[in-house]
Amino acid sequence: MIIVTGATGQLGRRIVDSLLTRVPAQRIGVSVRDPHKAQPLADRGVRVRQGGFGEPASLAHAFEGATQVLVVSVDKLGEEAVRQHRAAIDAAVAAGARRVLYTSHMGAAPTSHFQACRDHAATEEALRACGVPYTALRNGFYAASALQFLGSGPETGEIVLPADGPVSWTAHDDLADAAAAVLADEGRFDGPTPPLTAAEALTFDDIAALTGALTGRAVKRITVPDGRFAEQMMGHGVPAETADHLLGIFAAARADEFAAVDRTLATLIGRAPRTLEEVLRERLSADRASAERR
């Protein structure tokens, strides 16, 4: 049985949806913190069991009968993130899984400027030491994050952010399809994959120009010092730790940690990955439709 963790989250839910088009539902199980939220999957024949990385004892039941376990990374940082990932890896091995897979990140390295990438590197080290074959899916940076940073820029005509560098912004749906393809073809990758990215890397200068072209109005990219950006975020109630984490993304981008572009994702999903332009156009269309309903 293929077990997918975090199956009610943004990525995990899409992975299970894609996996259901490739393998029978009875071969799929999910481990979720709240089984009620996964009822739609149960209705489709997927085995749903409660399991949380923060409660390692719960994972033995959740992972029972596993042949492969996909550990979807948690939304924690630092030692707590790595501790929870290790708990899930250990539970997968104890359950007898032949392979453990993990949603890692492009640029994963102990020296990364981005805390999450340092956490991914530490988790990959735990995978290497776990004693069974593993696959680390080195996902490109989520395109949804670019839209979050863009914020109200399309309406205000300004994108106010720290200096950045090129980033291979990649759609959740494409990464989910890639994970499902790898799960359905066990052993396709041993160890870390190449970066799973869209076909281009864009800076926020590029995104400002793209936004202007799509909206028909000028959008200006304004660069602010890291410290001022952090102060602005904290002034809006963002915790200092979160502000520092977000600044790490820009520092890593300036160091070209997310600039790689690779064809592996396109090969896995059998089509060209979605571009940021497509993702942004969809977001702008949804915003217009919402405004018209108000």
C-alpha cells in the first residue's frame, strides 16, 4: 500500500488526487491529523487513518501495511521540523516500507540562506541513514508563494520587496503529478531527484512586468532594504521569526539557490509545466470575478 501523509494539505491532497488516476484506490492510504477532513477520500475508497508526526505512536497504525510512504514536509522550522520528519521516516521503516519518499526542495543544503532548505538537507541526511531506499523530491519553489509576495501589487501598481534573484516558480499541480508518477513507478529515482522546476526562472522585476502586461497598467518594482521589509512585516503583526524566515528566501534567491531550471518535471508529467504567467493570469481572473460578485 502507498501511504501519503498530509493528504488534506495543499500538496498532499493534489498528490492523492493524481495518484488515484494511476493506481486503484485500495492501494492508497493516507495519514492525516483529522480524518474527518479526509472523508471525501474515504468516499473514493482510500484508506484513511489518523496519524501525526508530533504523535509518533499514532504512525504505526497509520502506516500499517505500507510498501511506500511519502512524507510530505511539515510547516514547521528548525529542529522541530527535522524531529517530526525523522519520526515519520522511522515509523515508515518500522512499518516495513520498501521505500520512503519525501517532499524536499530545490537548493536543499546545510549552508542555504533559507532555513527551510537547511531543514530539508537535514531530513535528507536522515533519509540516507534510514536503511531503506529513499527518494527526495526536490521541488521547485511554489508559484503560490510568488503570488503571496505579489500581494495587492496588481491593484496598487507597486511591488515592494527586498532585492531578489531568479526563482523557478513551479505550480502545485505539476509537482503533485510528478510525485504521483514517481510513487506509481517505484524506484524511478534513488536519492535526490534533479530540481523539479518549471521552464523558466523569474525575478520580481520580471513578475512586475508580467503583471503589468496582464492587467494593462504599469506595475512598479520597488526594492527596499531587508531590515525595513522586516520592520514593515512585524508592524503588520508578523512574528519576528517568520519575518526572518521570509527574508531568508530573498537572501537565498540573491545567491541563485533557486535559479536552476531542469526538464525532469516535464518528463515526469508528460507535458510542459505551467508557467508563472498562466498561474498569475488565473489568479487575476479569479480576483476580477470575485470583485464583480461583490
